[in-house]
Amino acid sequence: MADPQDKSGRAVVNTRVRHREIFDISNLDQDEKILDENDARSAYRLGNQLWHTDSSFRQKSATWSMLHARIIPPAGGDTEFADTRAAYDALPDAMKKKLEGLIAEHSIWHSRAKLGGYTPTEEELRLRPPARHRVVRRHPGSGRNALYIASHASHIIGMPIEEGQALLRELIEFATQPRFVYRHKWRIGDLVIWDNRSTMHRATPFEATGHVRDMRRTTIIDTRIEVPAA
């Protein structure tokens, strides 16, 4: 994910990780110093604390993600994962019926405005337009249905905005009950792999201005045609 721009509109470039396939998931700048809380990148990365699915804001969304821990804070900074297959299976039949055929619009800028208040430039809006995905998607491997929602999902197509957002909130709250969630407490050297087509995840808060959290992530883009949900 590219670094944001500062308030003057200039790109804030982070050169810590020089391979474009690897994302810098840290609170460090290019000089290995902890980001100031007023830095645009700090506001941008706060969005990682919301339940999300990697690259759902792209039309060609993500399959697998791999996250590697290099430096971890003494407290907090864990990662929670929610199983959206199990959550879908547990939905009442009436809700499953309601969700049939629904399509949500996803935008990185919607989630980044929620926590931290990051405001994109016109150029960023142009470069990252929203994407649309079915709320229920069938996994091509297992054949199981899974909810495809989370914080990038801004509204439901064809539904009044407030009504659609209320439905999305209801689904996220349902899918993130403790019975569907695994919390990973990181150790240095850990590598965790997950399937974005059937999970949501989020980072838990930590003291970002006092401790380093240095993680590296790579994500595989799904180039196959989406299999329609039943």
C-alpha cells in the first residue's frame, strides 16, 4: 500500500523497504525513527486497527497474505482474525436470504477516514477508485460461502446509504464475536499466513509513539473470476 501525501499535497515516501512486493507495516519512517503522531502516515495506518480484508478496495482483490514480525512492542499490537465462513454459517436463514445478491462498494478512503481522519487528495482518489464485491462470496476451493465485508465496505449498492451501512455494521459485529475470532500474540520471527477470501483481521492498539512495531507483509492478488454465491 503506497504511502499517503502530507498536508501540502507532497508525497510522503517511505524507502525502508525497497521491494515493491513487500509492504512496510510499521510505525517507522525512512530513517528508522518512530513516526510522530501528527505525521500523515500515522493517521493513515490507524486504519489497520479496524476490521478489514486486504485489498477488498481493489476489483482484483486478495487471496493469501503473509505477515512477518521483525520487532514487536512489549504490549499490544496483536492481530485478531475473524472466520467469515463460520460467521456466515451461523447466520439465521432469514438473514442469509436477505443477503442474496447484495453488492457492497469498497474504498480504502472510506476506512482511512473512519479512524485517524486521513483525507485523500484528488490524485489519490483518482488512482484508487472504489471496487464492488458481493456481500456473500463462495470460496473457489472449499465451496463454502463467506461474508465479504469489513471496514473498506462503505455502502450497499441500491440500498439507502444509512440502511446499508447499518446492515454492514450488524454483519461485522456478528462476525467478530469471540466464538469466531482468533487472536495472535506475536513473537519475533513469526510468519502468519491467512486467506483474505474467508477472514477479516485487525491490529490491536499499542503505544505507537513510544515503542516500535515493525512488520512486513506481502499479498497475492486474485486474478480468477469470482465464483457467484448460491
